[in-house]
Amino acid sequence: MYWNYLLIICIVAAVCCAVGFIKYVYFLSIGYGFAIAGGGICSFIIAMKNGWTEGILWLALLQMLLFIAYGARLSGFLLYREIKSASFQKATQTEIDGFKKLPIFVSAVIWIFVAILYTAQVSPMFFRYANGSKDYVLPVIGMIISVCGLILESIADKQKSAQKKKNPKAVAMEGLYRIVRCPNYFGEIVFWTGVFISGITTYLGIGQWLMAIIAYICIVYIMFNGAQRLEKRQMKRYGNDKVYKDYTNKTPIIIPFLPIYHLNKEV
């Protein structure tokens, strides 16, 4: 199971997401991107040091770059939005004032939990090289799926920012948002679906399978939970707006073309 190496990756992830001690939401946002990038780099270094990438160095390099790109995009976008967008800062301040001063013990528990989760999320990459797998067809397919998810997230964030800049008080309904109300969350699911698929041919033993499956289930749950909380906030703000109601009643909330329109009871 390579617990010693997984522990090293976990420590790297913990250091990378320690920014959450400034504001606990950073554990799950800015620190999240840093941790995934750091975990990918650490996995690559461990694989190189042990000679596990012989014959497939190009694949290991591409997978590492994929995690770096993911982390840089996510943390870079969130940092830019945090620093440059006054309207976002104001909205965020209102939302998290009651939570940013968590007891240190609670923050530490969250920190440990997310570090373990982020380690599990990058584990498919690590297991592939630790197990000596030399196949590359499925990993390449998985990376293509992940790249599609990454592109989808990037376009969704750009479109939402543009629409919010044009009309800060309106819900984004144009572009990808015509098809699905949370295309960025859907892109996140697509990205991690690709990561999980890339390791299917290499998982050995119940421990590796459980780690990969639990990590994937967790990220899907987190995305649905995030969509549910977003919908709840929007319902409070726009619930009496007919245009908003019509939009939500005909546009799937997180999976395109899947007729799941609401994750909350309408108020």
C-alpha cells in the first residue's frame, strides 16, 4: 500500500493547504488547488526517485503537469477574484464572518481531513507508478477526459465573471449556463472522473480501490452539496423572480440533460 510514501504526499498536501488557517474556507478553495498541484509534483518526484517511471516517463510528466494546471487554474482564479473583485469580497465577508474564527482544534481537524482527502484524490497517479503499471491507453483516455473537465471549468468561470461584471445582481444564465446551472461543478466532476478512470487498470488490493473510490465519491458529493448550497442562497435572493424560477425549472442544476432541477425544496 506504500503508506510511507502516501504519508509524504499527505504532509505536502497539508503544508500546501495550511493557508486555511487564515480563513477556514481556504482549506477548500485556494489551499485545495495548491494541495492538488503539490500532491501531483510529490507523486512524480517519488516515482522518479524510485525508478518507477522507466519507459513511461512522458506519461508521468503529463499527469504531473495536469495536476499543476488544475491547481494553478483553481487557486489562481480564486486568488484573483479574492484580491481584485470588490463585489466578491463583500459577498464573501457577509457569508463567512461567523465562521472565520473557528477554534484552533476545529481548524486542525478540518486541515487533517482535507489533507487526507487530497492525498486520496491524487492517489490514482501515485498507484500507477508504484504498482509498476506500464500501460498507457486508459491513462491517456483519462487525461483527455480530465482536460475536457478543466476546459469546461475555465470557460464556465470566465462566462460567469463576464456576466456578473455586466450585471452583478443577476444570476448567470448565458453560455454554458443555458445548458446547466452549475457548469463549473460539472467540470470538476468530469475532471476527477478522468483521474479515477486513469487508474482503473492499476489498482491492486481492496485498500487502493477503496482509496480511489472513496475520494471520487467524496468529490462528487462535495460538488452536489455545493450546488445545493448555491441554489439555497439563490432561492432566498431570487425566489420571487419569475425569470429565475422559469430558468431553474427547465435547466438541470449540475448534470447536463439529466432532469434533476432542484436539490432543495422550493420556498
